[in-house]
Amino acid sequence: MSRRNWVLFFLVGLLWGIPYLLMKVAVRELSPALIVFDRVFIGSLVLIPIAIKRKTLSPAFAHMKYIAIYAVGEMVLPWILITSAEKKVSSGLAGLLVSTVPIWSTIMASFNGDKSVWHHKRLFGLILGFVGLVLVVGIESFSGNQSLWAIGMILLASVGYAASTIMVNAKIPHVDGIAINGIAMVITAIVYLPFAIINWPSRVPSGEATLSLIALGLFPTAMAFIYFFQLMKSIGPARSSLVTYLNTAFAVLLGVILLHEPLTVGIMVGLPLVLVGSYFASRKSSPAS
């Protein structure tokens, strides 16, 4: 990759590695519904004008059915599940569990007729990833460090990420990603507006919580999508998807360094297995291999 693409790669990895840290800080004072609303409201204020300038917003409206389904699977459900779960689990563990998305995507691809899933390297990745996942869930829940229900919520969100991305890539691959995500954020904001009003804080949140909320909307929600699509245009979707593994490493490190979260046995044992497993599971194999 060129130097520019390496910079984009690490930048997207960092931007998509920090939401778990920011949500962990914001959820101490604000309700999960309010956090999701503010996050997508701020993100849409960035992405919609860009889509309008690129003249891709109007064409995207012709595919509202698929964008609405994508919004539910990518934002409406996952972001409330993950934000709520972070009341009970560390930000590092949340990032680790979300890194299972390539594994779920691989399994779903096999159901859609992708026979390359059963190539020995990808099958090895699936098995290794699940072993790591079982170890993480088992060690963390049975040791009492984390909530089993919260872990399940994040895994369900990860399945939603995988399903919605596969659907939108299959049904509307020609539609601009920034327009899709901008419209999806508006849909999500409309869904959560009543809940945000009901859960509006009775007192002004601290500066730390407010800044975390603004940063959550600007950086991992809006800017990361912009840079990711630039990266994907340059190096393709397969290689750009490897940024998932960098996200997880940043999520764990930031939680330990900035929030002083413990580097638990479950994370130390499961993290490398999940990351290596996800890497092999998501690799495309040539017919001859």
C-alpha cells in the first residue's frame, strides 16, 4: 500500500477503536437511547451535506427499503445493545466481541452459497475464532468479571452488523456508502428521538460526558465512514476490511490505558484467537488453493 493508504488504514483503525471508550464515559451519566440519538444526529449533520455535494443523496432515496433494513441492522439495534451493555462490560471486551463480525459474515456467506467458506484455511479460522470466543465468554462470565447478558447483547449486535452489511452489498452495491449511512443515521435519529426526549437529563452533563458524546458523533460515527470509503476505493473491500483487527487492538489498549480497565485473563487468552480466527475466516481463497 502507498503511504497515504497506510495513514488512512491506521486512522480508520483508531477512529473505529475509540467508540467503546467514548460510550463507556458517556453512559455513566446519560441514557443509552440519548447517546444513540445524539451520535447519529451529529453524524448525519456531517454525512448528509457531503452526499448532497456529491449528488448521491437523491439516487439513494430510490432504495429506501434496503437502506431502512440496513439502518435497523447496523445502527438502530446494535448501537443501543452495545451502549447498554457497556454499563456492565469493559470497553476493551466490547471491542473484542465486535471483532467477531467477520466470523458471522463468513457463516452467513456460506448459507448464501459461498462454497469457499469451507476451504481449509477459512474453516480453520472459524474454528479458532469460536474457540477464542468461547474462552472469552466462559472465562469472563464464570469469573464474575463481566455480565453474561451484556456479552450476549454485544454478540447479537455483531450478528446484526454482519447481516446488514452483506444485505446492502448484495442489493445496492452501486449506491454511495456515504449517502447510505447518512440516510440510515437520519432514520435512526427519528426512531430514537422520542426516547431521547423522555430520557433527557435533569441536569447538565459534565464536560467529560458532553465532549465524549460530541466526539462519538464526529469521529467514529461520521469521519471514520468518510475515510473508510476513501481507503476502500484505493485498496478494495477485502484488504480494507482488515482494519477490523486494528480496531480491536485500539479498543483494548485505550480501555486499559485511559480507563484503567483490567487486562483480564479472558481478554489475554481470547483476543489473539479471535483476531487470528477472524483473519483466516474472512480471507478469500482462490479456486485452485
